[in-house]
Amino acid sequence: MGALEDLQAVSRIINHEFETEVKVVVSESAIKAEIENIVTNYSIWTIGVAEHPGRRKIEHGNPHQWHQWNAENETAARSVEKYFLAMGTKGSSVESDKAHYVYIF
């Protein structure tokens, strides 16, 4: 197997692991509780909602402190985002009618 094939195989493994990691659906209240356990100073954190969180992570420069949740639906995801924006986090969402992943960094 050549270097390109090796890289493609690793990429498939990483993508598979990444997708497996985020497919668990989490309730709105559980996402809020988890974020509140992570964040102590809201003003230094950014929250967003996206359809493709992996892409957004790359677009944000692969931040080290990245957390994401698969919300029940877009309405729940937007509600979590709105709640934490009101608490002082910075916003960074993408407009999409399928954006049901909540992320913070």
C-alpha cells in the first residue's frame, strides 16, 4: 500500500470514529447541564450550532478545548445556543435548516 492509500485509510478511520462519537442524541437540558459543568467564564467561550461540526472545528482552527453534542433537533440546538448567548458566550453559528449539533470552544 502506498502513502496515499495509507493516508486515505487513516482518514476513513478518523472520520468513522468522529461520526460514531457524535451520533448519540442528547436532550436540550442535558446539553445545558454539561456546558454549565465545563464553562466557568462565559465571555471567553464561543458557542455555535452547525450541521457539520467537524467542518466548523476545522474552520475555527481546530481549537484544543472543543466540545460538541448532537441535539434532538435544530430547535433544541438553537435554544441551547440562545440560552448561552444570553449568559455572555460569543456566537458562531451557521445558517442551516439541519443544524442540530451544538459546539463550544
